[in-house]
Amino acid sequence: MKCDNIYFNRVIAMTLSASVLVFTGCGSSSGDNNADQVAQSVQSDNSASATNSGAATSGSASSSDSSDASTDPNAGDTSSQNDDDGSNGTAQTAGSTDGVLCDYVYNEFNDSASVQATSSADWSCSGTARQLVANGIPDHVTGTFPNQGNPNTISEVNVSIAYTLTPTKTDTTSTLGGPRGATGYVLNGVKIDANTAGSCDDSGNSCSLVGNTGNWSIEALGQTSFDFGTDDNNAHVQPDGSYHYHGMPEGFIALRSGSQSVMTLIGWAADGFPIYARYGYSEADNAQSALKAMQGSYQLVENVSSNRPSTAVYALGTFAQDWEYVAGSGDLDECNGRFGVTPEFPEGIYHYYATDSYPYFQRCVKGQL
């Protein structure tokens, strides 16, 4: 038996209310496919899964125009010039993101117990493209990896991407994640991939944390039936060593001094639009209005499909299909974005948010790819 080229090593059968639940495990996350993923025992009371710790470390990124820090993933403990004055810059031309964090550089050793490697990320702007060269190593404390819910070890991966400097919003959405590619990247070079590859069949008797062979896609966050081994940064690790975020990157936000008193730009989406963490202006077009925690516009479905696994075993919110977009019910659109002013874009720009509510990070983009 095989799941996306990772062979299953464990098949566990359990009896629950006279039904046989078969949990096949070798991974988690959208394209995670974690080899030897521990199968998850689902209790009828849906007891909460353990949370893996992780917080911010010291260190700062340089956003000076003269930084010449190395982007070599093997640069060891060589630090960049940490002369960041806290300014991200502002857009130079309407409709363009040029001039905003075009020289964000970070290159420091992360001594977190499960990392012990140099975190390297180098953003630059040239011509019409914003480019990132990174090694995927987080710049903050992580939880313990491997762990019971995630058997993989954080390691360097080659990251080399280019996004447009002149993003164009469209009337359509493009779903990303897993084999479709990252939804975006946080400034530290860690990718955003909010979906998982876990699923259950209609009966709920057979669930796998990889493969997406069932009709019901399991969520990594906001449910207690399955443990994907995520840490306090709402992140975990894929089989190739890729640490990645499913939700709010708390450790990185802390390093950026994010708070309820300031909008915090944390990354760029695949369509070139910026991503902010948690807080936005209460009036989208008024930079003088109070900041508030943005709310996604997804609600739990009212009419539960008769084909869905029992809600007595898997509470609503366990599966992606348990959520539906309800326009106007929150602050954001179906891709967790909106048009409005931001500190970096005082004339206004379409932008995304990481939110504490579903979908946590956007699963789609509205801009042209």
C-alpha cells in the first residue's frame, strides 16, 4: 500500500460502537505525507489533542538598502547586519508593491532544540518580480519534532520563488496548497500550506492522515479528533523536512513585534499581494480607525450532508466541508482578503490576513497567477 510515494508503515484497527475504524498513517498536511505517521485514536468525547510548544527567539532581520548578508543555506552562524529600523517602506507606484520590504534579509543560527540550523531568507525586487531565496528553516523557537503526531525532522529545503511586483486582482479564485504549490511565504522563508492531505470516507470508519482518498478532508486546526503534531506556531513538518504553517505564525509575529496596536505585514501571497497578521483597520479605507482582529467569513454548515461521517464521533469543524463561505458574516472574502489601506500601502491595496478564525490562512488567491 502506498500514499503519494510514502509507504504506509502502520495500519491500526480499532473497534468503536461495534464499528471498525481503520486509521492508516504515514503523514499529514497538504502534501505532507509524513512517513510512519502515528494513527490517531478517536474517542467518542473528542478529547483535545496535545499541543506542541514553540515561541519566539531573539534576532532581527535587516531591511537596509546596503545589506550584503549571505544567503548560503550552509552559511553557519554568520549573522546578517541587524540594523532594521522597523520601517517596511511604502509602495512607490500605485498598483505596485515595489519599495515594500524589497531588501528583507535574515541569516542567523536558530538554536531551538528541534532546529539547530541557520535560518536564511533573502527577499529582493528586480524589474517586475519580487524574489525569495531561502532555506525554509524557521527563525523562531519551534515545538519538538519529531513528535507523536508528526514523525519528521526540520531540515533545510531549497526555496527559490518569484512573485509579481504588480499584482492584479481578478473576479476568480485560484485554489492553492499541496501539489498546487504554496499559497505564499512568510518573510522568514517558511511556506504557507493550510490544507492537509488527511481524509475520511463517508462512513468515517476509514480515515487516513495522507492521500486524500476519502471524500471528507480533515482540518489540521480547530478540531480535536486528529493530532497532526502542530506546535504553538500552528506549524509542523513534511517528510522532506519542510516546516510550514497551517495558521497564525505566532513566533514570527512576536519577532516582528506584532501587536494589537499595529498592522503587521508577515509575508507575500503567490499572486504578489501582501499578507497581514490578525489585525486590520476597523474601517477598511480609514487608517485613523481603530485596529481590530479580522474575522473570516466562514460559518459551520447548517444543513449537514447525510453522507458525512457522524457528528457524534467527528464534531462539526473536523472537515473542510463543514465550513461554508457566507459573504458579509465576517470582515473578509472567501480568500481571507479585502481591499483597504495599510501602513505600507496608504492608497489602498488588496491584501490577505492570517486569522484566528477559519480558514486561519487563505486557501486561495484572488490575484492573477
